[in-house]
Amino acid sequence: MSPEIIDLLYNVAGFLGSACVIAMYFANVTGRINSQGLIYPIVNLLGAILLIISLYRFFNLGSFIIEIFWAVISFVGLWKYYRRKTGKIKPQLDIEV
């Protein structure tokens, strides 16, 4: 496979990862999705993984650090979702500021 095609594939992974993260943030801010649900952390984790894949080819330390944290936070969201579904923790109350 030519280097141009390989670069394109890594760029596509990065664009898709960015789209996942941006779409979930927008859906959360506009109230179209519940950040306490299952889809939000899964799609954010997918976005972080795709961005990390693109960073393998086009490395940037600052972006890599952000994506590692984004992935860890997504895992925390998945863990909290699982704990809520198994009844081990109670759901949080919505508090308007």
C-alpha cells in the first residue's frame, strides 16, 4: 500500500474520532443524549481510540495526553454506568446552577 493511502487511512481515523467526540459533546449540551447513559461513554471512548490511532502516524504529545485522559474518563463513565445498573451506586441528582 502506498504511503499516501496509509496517511489517508490514519487521517480518516482521526476525522472519525473527532466527529465522535464532537457529536457526543454537542448532543450532551443540547440535551439530545444523557451523559449518564451507555452510548455517551462508548462513543467518546471510540473517538479517543480513533484519535490515538491517528496519532500513531502523526504524533503530537499534547494531543496524545488529552486522548489518554479522554479514554480513561470514558472508562470511568462505563464503570459508573455498570455500577448504577447493578444497583451498587445510586443515580446522581440533577442540580441546576
